Amino acid sequence: MKRIFLLLMFSSMIAAQTSGSLLEIKYAGSNRQLVTERYNPVTMNVAQSKKNAGLAILYSMILPGMGELYAGDYGSGIYFTAADAALWGVYAGYSIYGKWKEDDYKAFAVSNGGISTDGKDDSYYASIGIYMNIEEYNRIQELNRSFAYVYDTDTHYWRWNNNEDRRKYRELWKSSEQAYNNLRFAVGALILNRIISAINAVRLVAIHNRNLNESLGWNISFEVVNNADLPSTFKLNFVKSF
């Protein structure tokens, strides 16, 4: 009974030790000898590092979905990436279509309105679609006492052959302007997509870090106990740290 009590006591003392490569304990009771050997713990560290919410936001702003990928959950991020690609396609489409229509209405105005495209601003191209000729336009501006808006008849001359040509030009101009206006909505959607992706990425980072705190790692150690009266014993200790 005494030997059993001492064995338990020595086993408890050995289990409390966390350093040392080899421990040897001898019990000099009679001709019996208790030898306990403990080897260095073998540790398996499966802990992962915490994620940074700031980096997740940065990645989402650069490319939506990358913040979710950084947080370890691209399942929802892929939709933001796909949406970004689609919106860039819409932006490119409106830009190309708007430029195409712009070239069309300028070429039409040169051929049917007698204009010169040199040094003309957007206001000029809008005005020539409203008035039949420069004289009519200047007369209206003078009546409204808007003398600063009166055009030079030599540099800003135009005269439509008929009202039908003016209306056709106006339709081409409106198509181009509408396409350019739609670019603003595409840009707004691109920005909004990034903001929503960043918010989602921060949420996923928070979930990742919270789960990380629940399980930080494993620790495995083993020891061999040799007893003169009993067969050698092998002990395996498994500890999960929180």
C-alpha cells in the first residue's frame, strides 16, 4: 500500500514538471527500485495567426473578394469579384458606345451643318442641336442680354440644311451623352461593390479571430515508467489548450 501511495505521489510530481530532458527518481525502501523516465514533450501547434481587419479592407478596395480570400472564406467573395468584373465590362461598354456616338454626331455635323470641330467645347455641340443656325442662336442670346455666350460667326459657324438634319443630329448627341452619363452609375456601382465587400471581409475576419480564440493548439507528451514489481508502463498525455 505504501509503495502504491508513493508511486502516485511521484507520478503527480513528474506530471507537474514542464522542463528537463530526463528525470530519474529512485525509491530506496528495500531492494526495490522505482525508476521513472520522462522525455521532452512533443508539441503539435496547430494555431493560426489572427487576421487584420485593416488589411481585409485594403484588399477589398483594391479588388472586391480579395478581403474575403484573406479572411479565409472566398465563398462569398467570389460574387464580389464576379460583380466587379461585370461592372468593369459595363463601364467599358458605355465608354466605347459613347465615343462611337460622339464620333458619329461630330461627323454628321461637319457634313450637314458645315461646322469645324477645332476648339469646340461640349456647350457648343449641345447648342447646335437646338438652333438651326448661328444667327438664330446669337439673336436669342442678345435678346436675353447674355452677350458672353454669343459665338463668333467665323469660328463657330453652323447652318443646318433642314430641321430633319438638326433632329437627327440631336438624337445622335443625346445617345452619346446618355452613354457617358451611365458611366457615372457604373463608377458608383464599382465603389459600392468595394464598400460592401470590405464590410463583409471585416465580418469574416471577426469570425475567424473569434474561432481562433476557441481553439489555439494541441500539446502531446509521453513518459515511460519502469517498476521492479510491474511491467514497464508507457503514458501518453494529450492536452488541448484554450
